[in-house]
Amino acid sequence: MVELAALELPDDPKLAQNITHFARALRKAGLPIGPGRIIDAIRAVEATGFTERADFYWTLHACFVSKPEERATFGQLFRLYWRDPRYLEQMMSFMSPMVRGVAEERTAQAAEKRAAEALLDGQERDLPTPEEDGEEVEISIDASQTISTQEKLRSLDFEQMSTAEMAAAKRILASLRLPVPPILSRRTQNLPGRLPDWRATMRGAMRHGGEVTDFATKRRRIRYPNLVVLCDISGSMSQYSRAVLHFLHAVANREGQGWAQVHAFTFGTRLTNITRHLRTRDVDAALSAAGLEAQDWEGGTRIAECLASFNRDWSRRVMGQGAVVLLITDGLDRDTTADLGREMERLKLSSRQLIWLNPLLRWDGFAPKAKGIMAMLPHCSSFRAGHNITSLEGLADALARPHDSGQKARLMAMMQG
């Protein structure tokens, strides 16, 4: 949330011109803003005034923000444009990664890079000269530009991507595959195999007067499991969940990967089944419909209650025999009414594999200290990062090697130590 301090408007331009420029930056950042909204915003500000920063913020927010996922971008752009002019200079440095001065670098916050990209479109930062006022200026070179653009994009955190980078990432996600190896059933079929078929052998012998002239064999049937995805769409997970759902849409609509069925659920404060929306061929239409269905985007988190709802209402319908469950959440549960450990245990017992993707694993110093994580970790089959394209590509390895627990063993040792 943007801090609401005393309002400082830019010096010379009129208020209407500033609001228009601010709206153009929002549009470049991805918000659907047209001339009508700009006129409405100007009239609203004229009616409410702008002596109080909080009133000004929420007036523009009401005019320009129509979806929960647009709040972060609006908040960052509002801070950039209306709060601190020096902040633009810092973001100019952030947007020019090849050559930097010795100023301290910092990690961009959520939507900050996309906001700066929109606001600073077309501007170029003056690079430091070798000598300035007789003093040498130290220049550092970012070697990350020496690797390929795609490789860098694959390792970039979804939360820190610009609008153009996220668009490129979605194209890569749409091309990813998630094949699953088949499961051998206990049922058999009358095809040549390695198992003896005594009944067929005796039937053949009866046709030759009881003499066994051929030894019949059979083989086991193969079947494919369901994929069940439970995706956290709370405020801390919104950007990651959008990327995962984009990837899941590609999995659900690409044939030949082996899944019997793909079922998807979102949860924040309540559980929502979005399976039918992901079957829409157009990815934008599918995710838009899913967003309208799930009314708790960027809300709170009640993991235990939502898992209890899934176990009670949906588990027997969608799990089948040997389903693979993909759980995407940071594990920061704020629900104190339900038993999270018990619900996770029940979910694990109903599935063949329970793979937990947690974006918090991107931090080197991550430790299972939150109560929700400590309750959930013992019951997952595999615990992996889920913050970039590379981590999603690693899911295929997790399915091919069911005994690979990822980071679970290391973190369980930390909990018991």
C-alpha cells in the first residue's frame, strides 16, 4: 500500500495535464484506461479536491482501477509520479542495468519495474562520464547481459518482471510441456506380455484334446493419473499464481502429455473450481473468466479452511486413483479455526504425489519458521521453488522421479534440529 503523506504536485503543468500523463503511464503499464476514464478522473478530482493525499489517492483509484490485480501497479505508479521526483532517478538506474554507478542497488518491489517502465518510456538516463569535477567515477558492468536473453528470462522472478518480460515469459510458458509417466494397473489385458495367462492356456489346450501346444501370456493395463492443481491467489501470491495458471492452461489444452484429466482450483479466503474455464482454447479469455469466477483475488489466506472444503466436497470427484496434486502457495496461513496439518495429511493420503511449489524458496535464507509451513511440510511428497520459469520446467523431473523430495529433507532437518 502506498504511504499517504502530504501531497506534492509537479510544479508547472496544470492538474488536468498531470492526471492525463499519469493515466497514460497506467495504460502503458497494462491498465485499460481510455479518454472517458481520464475525463471522469479529472471531474472527480475537481469535485473532491486534492488537499488531502488520501482523498486524492482513492479518488484516482476509484476511477482507474477495476480489477484487484491492478492495485499493485497503480500504487507503485502513484508513488513514482506523485510522491518523490528523486525516486524517478533511482528507477532510471534500475531500468538501465548495463552500466551503473557505485550507488547502492536494491531489489524492485512488486510491480515496481513495470510501473517505472511505463512512466519512464522514451527517456534515457545520462550515464556517468569517466571524470566529473576532476574525480574519477567508478563504473560497474553487469555481466548478466552476456548471457542469452531467454536464459536470463527463465531465471528471473515473476514478481520482478516488467510488462514486456512477462509477455515474453507467457509465450515460453505456453510452449512448456508436463508429461507424466503411465501407471501400471493391477488389471490385465489379453495382449502378449510377461505375465502367464493360465486361463487362455487351458482354453487353447481344450481345443487340442487337453494337450498344451502353446503357452499364453498377458500384460498389465496402463492408465494415466489426473492432475489436480490448488493455486493460492492471495495478495502475496497473485503474480506467481497468474504465471502458474498460464502454464496450467497450456498443460490442460495440449494433447499427448498423458494426463487423464486436469482439474484446477484457486483459493484465498474460499475455494473456487476454475476447471471449465481453463478448457477454453484462448488463454486470455480463459484466465479472464477464471478471474471473474474467483472473487477473492489478492485477498486474505485461509489455507486450512480451503483444503478442508476441497477434501470434503471435491476430493472423491476429481482425485481418482493415483492423482498427482500440485499445491502452489507460500504457506502463510492466517486461519486459526481449522487443523492445517490434518487437512494436508488427508490430501496426501488421497493422492499419489503431493508436490508443493513455494515461491519463498527463492530466498537463500528461507527457513520453515511460519506455523503454516511447519504444519504442511511433513505431508508433502516434494517441496520445490515456484518463482520463475526454470522452477516450473523442473516439475517434469519431479514427476519422473517420485522419490525426489526436493528441498523437503533439508528443511525437515532444520525443523527437527
